[in-house]
Amino acid sequence: MAIPEHQLETWTHQGATAQSRTTYATVKKALEDSASPYAAKNFEVFLQGSYGNDTNVYRDSDVDVVIRLDSIFAHDANLLPTDQYAAFESAYPGAASYSYGQFKTDVFTWLVKKFGNTVTLGKKAIFIPAGGGRRDCDVLPAIQFRYYYGFSSAAPSNYAEGICFYLPDGTKIVNFPKQHSTNCTTKHQACNNSFKPTVRIFKNMRNHLVDAKKLQDGIAPSYFIEGLLYNVPNQKFSANRTDTFTSVYNYLVVTDRASFRCANGIHSLLGDHTHVSWPAANCQAYLDALRDLWTNWR
């Protein structure tokens, strides 16, 4: 039996936003405090993740915040043609005196001072536990990343601006959260405001499957679910939840997904050897589990 329309409609609902909004405001204020050890540097604080993209569901408990240092940047300019890279090196000589490692340490020590010793440093982000009316919050220290399309003295800003951070083993991870958010909003508007509710349906179905132990937790991260649906043609989305699910799902299972892009429009969605792509086998396992849930709903 198919999942009834009323259940799908329930799954479209956005999770609580008031406490998340308060959490972000409190953490942002702390990060931007003029007394912080990095206050004199050029940096920006912004949201990423489900809350920032308005795709959060009731299960989502944390707020994801980025603090990006813009005083330095990482880049892919070394992949440019030789003459363009020479122009880039001429424009940006020398090494920065303030490193990513120093910045991350400064942000961590400052957040401990502001929120207490329960703040912990993870491989990627700094975790601030809930308290004082706040939700759990992950703060990701990063530096600016520039994805160059080309370089010349006449067009030095011909790049996409993203974020870059490093794991403890030195692995560099690059992503483009602002482009992801902007593209999801544009998609949502082009689909008569049906894109984000549909993402919530697919996320809630995943949560239901994980709770029922029919899908391994971690197989289908929210980021990749958003990216998967971003590749579906706009006309597959409608106000009718049953029609939308079946149209979107049927498109996904008959289409060659190898050319799909992440919602940021830059990275490939599927891939087995990067931190920013979804293993194709995991995507397939998720789609198979969705089919079983749909056909065997009780």
C-alpha cells in the first residue's frame, strides 16, 4: 500500500525554527565579539546545513555555523594554464602569517571562554552543547576557497568563492555552502515552492527507515538528499505530495545519475573517493529502501 497523502503532508513540515534562530543569534554574537583573539582579522559568520537551507525536519537537532577567515585563502589556481598561473603568483606572492591552524585554535579557545568547558573540538567542527535556551551547535572554522575559472590582471575575481578546512590528518575539504543555499532557494521558487517540502519528505522517510533498522544510519546524509532532488526537473514537483513523490522517484530510478551535480553546481554528486561526493552504492541503497517503504507501508 502506498504512503497516504496525509502522512506525506505531515512529513513536509519544517522543524522548530525559533530555538534554532536564537541559537544562531547567540553563537554569531559570541563569534563576532570584538574581544576575540581573531577580531582584527577579516572573517564572516554564516549558516549552512538544513536549518540554513529551510529543509530542517523535527529530527534535526543542531545548528551548523561557519566562521570563515577571509584574510587568507586556499585555491586551485595551480590548475590554470601556465601563463594565467604566473599572473596569479605575481598578484599574490608570499605566504600568510596567520594560518588556518592558528585560526581554528583561536576560535576554539574563545568559544570555551564564552560557553564553558563542555565545548569540544571535533575532527571538523567545534561542538557547543545545548543550554540556556540554545540547541546543539556545530561551529566550523574555515578559510576562503577560490575555484578559479581563469585569472588575469583585468579579471582577478573570476572565481567561485567557497570554504576550505582541514582534517587532523591534513586532508583538505572544499565546499560551497552559499551556492548550495542559493541554488536550492532558486529551485524551490521555480518549482512553485514545492522543492523544499519534498526534500523534507525524503529526509523524513530516511529517518523512518533508520528508526525501523531498514537503512543504515549515515547512508543518506541530508546534504546529498538535497543534491539528489536538485537534479530532478522542475515539472516533476507539484502541490500534490503523492504525485510529486512518485514523479520524482520514478525519474531518479530511470535516469543515469552519473552526471548529477551537487546543489552547489560545482561538485559531482556521486563519487567514491572524495569527502564531498556520495558513494553511488549508498545512493542506490537509499533509493531501494524508499521503494520498499512506499510499497510495504502499513
